[in-house]
Amino acid sequence: MKDGQIAGLVKATAERLRHGGVTNARREAEWIVQEVIGRDRWLSGVCRRTPLSADETARVTELARERAGGRPLQYVLGTVEFHGRTFSVGPGVLIPRPETEQLVELALGLYPGHGEVCDLCTGSGVIAISLALTLPGPPHVLATDISEPALAYARRNAAALGAANLTLVQGDLFGPLPAPRRFSLITANPPYVSAGEYDALPCEVRNHEPATALLAGSEGLDIIRRIADGAPRFLSPDGWLLLEIGETQGAAVRELLDARGYAEVAVRPDYAGRDRFALARSRGALRRLPHGAADGRPAGSRLRCGGGKRWMEAAGGVVRPVGEARGAAGAGGGAF
Ligand SMILES: C[S@@+](CC[C@H](N)C(=O)[O-])C[C@H]1O[C@@H](n2cnc3c(N)ncnc32)[C@H](O)[C@@H]1O
């Protein structure tokens, strides 16, 4: 490469990526070079006339080799932009997707201005940290994930971004949540890919991103169903549950939330018009009734919901006090 100059390095890198089958080769080459020489130096323009050191050239060559070998760009660079901040990512944690920024926007609109927030399936912590740093208050945010490698990224990100009002706990969904604990808002971008969809995912995803972050049983609903079962025991009266879902799951998720007695169940589209988010509200009025037969009937028989097909109690214990039957939320194999 001519004199090791930046323009030549970008060109050679793009060529290497193109040979590796990377479609956006020129742009990705620029990102890789920027990553190695530093954004300020790249943007200053001076860099374009500044010779590169041998170390820098070798580093760019190494990153291009990884990328041309099929490793996702975000893992190669080690970072991803999300909701205006830079997060560390790498093997072992899901690469946050742009549509999840919309979930954060929805969460900002739903948060009532008081109370704690819980983020399940937090991965690199993008949702939890964005909310911890953006919500008014700010509230305390408690986030859980079953994967210790994923949580290591979340911890690193929380420290780097200064999210001191965030607690990260390893465990199965609601399992590690201290009781009694109620949240004004519970968010989750859970695994929701069905077994069939998983097989059809690009190799770049299947070969590199953790299957536990994606797969959720034959219909992709295993984890969503468990969250819907468990959330009522951890939601404040009138608290919101907000989920990212697969684009074909809108009707099924609406039905399962209705069947469990949630109020104000709705499915929202992403900017491309695909059903990607489900929200539902705890039945606050029910919660405020004393535990037991406040109206003369057993708690489980008090209300019918979901077209009269399911009973509240059977659907997850909406009227039980916090702390009871926690095992139900934490039970189950965890499809991935
Ligand atoms: C789709 S990723 C979402 C990560 C992150 N919230 C985001 O939006 O980028 C799902 C996450 O759920 C975690 N997970 C899978 N099964 C779980 C379970 N049973 N309990 C808690 N976390 C789980 C995975 O480790 C993964 O980090």
C-alpha cells in the first residue's frame, strides 16, 4: 500500500472485505480504519496526510481479516452505538439492534415518573443503562440476565457510562429479584426466535451470536410466556410491562397477555410498520384489594379475563402478594 497512507489503507481494506463477501465493504473499511486511528484523527482530516505506524497498519489488517472471515462488524470493532451512547459488545453477548432503541423510546413514554424499573434479559445492558441515564429522577434500575458473559459486558458498560443507579444480577428471569419488590416498569427484549426461524438466520448471526439470546422454543414464545406469567407479582399497581417481540408474534402475544388478565394490552409497530412491541398494564385496582376473598369469593375466582376463558389466579397470581410463588416465574428450562 502506497506509503501506508490512510486513503490507501481504506482502499486495500475494502478490497479485502469485498473478497470476504462483505457487501458494504468501503463503508466498513472506513469504520475499521477509524476505529484503529481514532475518530478525532480521522475527522480532523490531518490524518489523511499522516503516515500510519506499522502497528496501526497491522491492527487494521488483523481486524479486516476477522471481518472478512465472517465475524460481525460490531464484534470486530468491539462497540455499537445505541440511543446516543457507545456500548461495548463482543462474543458472548447479543449485538443490540436499532429497533430496540424504539423500545427505549416507548419505555420513556410509559414510565410514570416514579418507582423502580426492571429490565429482564438485559444482555449488554443497552436498555437498562439507557433508561437509568435518561429517565427522570433518575429511578433505580434492576437488570437481570441468565448469561454471566453477557452481564460482564453490561457491567463494563454501566461503569464506562456512569450508570450508578443500576444493579445487575445474574439469574433466570425474575428468579434473582429480591422480594418484596415492585416496579413501575418492567422491560424486556427477550429471546423470541422460533426453532424454524433460527435455522433460517444468516450464518453471521448463527455462527457468532449466542443462541441463548435468540432461541425461545418451537414458536419463539417460551420466554415471553414466562415473563407474562411472572410479571404481575413484580409490577406496581398500574405498572407497565413492555416487551420486544418478533414481527409475526403480535396476535399471539396480545392473546397471551389478555388471557393473563393484563389491562391496556397493545401491540405497537416499529418504524417499518412491523409488529415489534407489546405493552400491557397491571390491574392496579385488583392489586389494591386485600389478599384473599375481599369480595366474598376466593381470590382466584374474582375476575374473569380474556373473554372469560382464563381465570386471573390460574394465569399468574395477579392478586397474590409479592414474594409468594416466586418459583413459578423462575421455573422452567429456559429454552435457550
Ligand atoms: C435478545 S437478547 C437481548 C439483549 C439486550 N437486552 C438487547 O436488547 O440487546 C436476550 C437476552 O436474554 C438472555 N436470556 C435468555 N434466557 C434467559 C432467561 N431464562 N433468564 C434471563 N435472561 C435470559 C440472554 O442471555 C440475552 O442476553
